[in-house]
Amino acid sequence: MEAGSGSSACSARTLAACVIGGIVLGASVLALHHAGSSAIPSLPPLDAVRRRLRRRRHRPVRVYMDGCFDMMHYGHCNALRQARALGDELIVGVISDDEIKANKGPPVTPLHERMIMVRAVKWVDDIIPDAPYAITEEFMNKLFTEYNIDYIIHGDDPCLLPDGTDAYALAKKAGRYKQIKRTEGVSTTDIVGRMLLCVRERSSDAHNHSSLQRQFSSGHGQKVDDGGSGSGTRVSHFLPTSRRIVQFSNSRGPGPDSRIVYIDGAFDLFHAGHVEILRLARELGDFLLVGIHTDQTISSTRGRHRPIMNLHERSLSVLACRYVDEVIIGAPWDVSKDMITTFNISLVVHGTIAENMDYAKDDSNPYAIPMAMGIYHRLESPLDITTSTIIRRIVANHEAYQKRNEKKEASEKKYYEGKSFVNGE
């Protein structure tokens, strides 16, 4: 009986609460009706609010990084890799030719080539062409509103405008700036300096039979060479690590039935011509394997001043390309039957534009075996660009690039002198 009485009392209280709630709700609706529409706040529909909250909760974090990306190298690629790790989508601004010329000097590679290079980096989701050199308030607001950018990224090295102010000051003030670690051992200034050194050595040291890159690899690259010009050209001081190679590598291998396409070369001063031939080669199969020749092989076939970039530098540049699945670091010059079997190669390809196109006339044709097997294919190269093309651009405008390097090297020297450890990948 006591349990029944308690249950009845609980039901009565519940009924009373419902009645009172109904009266209050009815009175509120009646009051709003008499007050008119002006008393009703302008609120979005509940479904719209839910959709907006859902989008905000699941919206990817978008980060922005800009740059000249002139003569794009593995240092640029590593910066983009680090930037991508700070968000879900990476949008890259490629600075216009005019902006580069006004702030740094003439670019070596024009905008359309630089866009090909940046778009091919596997960590890049989208690009913005003709980006300004300085992050103005107008452009920053455009990034935030039109491109839904959450953070603006740059390396720990200072980026100063001609008036000495920080190019990223506004982004820092807005609290939307993040910093990554600069990749040691390489810069466009450094690479241009190597080529200028190469030009000087060709004219002044005809009796030196060691390649420029072998001099770098033998430890001479740690010094600063001024070649009598006082420019302080910094030669390669790249320190390869296994971790960096892992960071750039793909974790996937070919499937058991994959059509594996093989292409080899020096891939020195990795450029838009390389990217485009790799893109076409990848379209011919399911897995693209790239063989990268040793420094010694390149020196013996293309002259003692080649390559400009050493084997590990060239390997990282190729690994960063979205069209490449795997590389052979130090691939043999000849494509042998054993190599074809080992890697299960279905097709061997070569472009129509390359540094050495006389291989077919030689007694030791490196592609003789794949040709005999009927698995060799010659690809029409989309761009008429080679490593020599890039070098000729430097030589043709030697004085302008020398002045550009002298100016940039002063700021790089200041950076290295005041450098402190920055935690990063």
C-alpha cells in the first residue's frame, strides 16, 4: 500500500508540472502573437544552425604558405611538407614574376614553370597564382574569408620587405601565424651560387678533372667560396639523414598485378620538364619507379662539372613529386634483365628531350635489353627544358644573378650567425 501511495503522489506531481508548463508556454505564445513580429528576434532556422555547427566541427583546418619557389628544390618541398602537417589542407601562394623582381631580383624560372613545380608536390592541395610578396591586410582578409584559411605559415628565417619590415607582421598580430623549421643545407641562392662557381671554374680551372659535385661530396663544400668576387658563395652543406628520406617516401608498394613503369635519369636541378615527363610516365601504369643515377655516372656522361645537386638532394626532389611512387637511389646506367625481373618492370620509358640523346647510337645502349624485350617506349616530352636550359638562363644573366646573390647571401649569413634551435620535423 505504501508503494502504491508513493507512485500515485509521483504521478500527480508529474501531471501538475505538465499542466503548469503548458499554461506558461501558451501564455508566452499568446504574448508574442499580440506583440507582433517586431518582438520576435531574427534567428536562423534551427536546421541551418545545426548544419553550420556541423560544418564548423568537421571543416578541415586550412593552412596557407607562400613563396617564390624559384628553381624549386627539396628545401621548398620540406617546408611544404611541414606546413601540411599543421593542417588538413595546404593552399600555396606562388608569387608573381613582377613581385619577385621588385623584392629580390629576376627569377630564374617564370611563373608558369613554378606553378607546375608547386602543383606537383604531393603535400599541396591547391595553389593561388600571382600571390603578393607581402601579406597585406586586404590579401590577409581575402585568405580568411574567400579561401577559409585558418593559419599562415612561414619558416623561422626572417622575410623582410625592402623597407626592412616583416612581411608577416599582420598575420602575427592577428594571431593566425605559425612557424616551421627551415631546411638546412640548401636555398635557391646556394644553388645559383653553385652554378656561378661552375661557370668560374670552367673558365679558370681547365686542369681540374674532378666534378663540381665530387668536390662538394668530399668535404670542400663546407667552406665559403668567393672565387675572387667577394660574394661568399656558399657551396652545398646538405646533411642527408635516413629520417628525411622516410619522411619524403611513400609507404605503399606496388600490388601483385600492378603495371610498373620505369624511367631513369639524372634529374639534376629538378625542373618543370622533369615533372611533366614523370606525369606522362605515371599515366602509362599503376606504379612509377624512378631510377636516379649516381654523381659519378653523371660526371662521366655529362661532364666534370655535373651534377649541380648531389645524389641525395636529387632523390628527395624526385620523391616529393606526386607522380612518383618509388625511387632507386643510385640506379645503374644500363637497364638489365635482372633489374627488370627484380622490380617486375612492365614498361621502360624515356623522353624525347634529354641531355644525352645519343645513347641509341652508342655500342653500349643502356636500353638495349628493354628494347629487345619489346617493353621500351619513347615519350614525347611536353616541355623543351633541360638542366642545361636552367644553367644557360643563369649564364645569360650572370651579372644580375651575381648581384641578387650578394644581396641575399648577406641576409643568409646573418641568419646563420644568429640561428638558434627550432623544434620541428
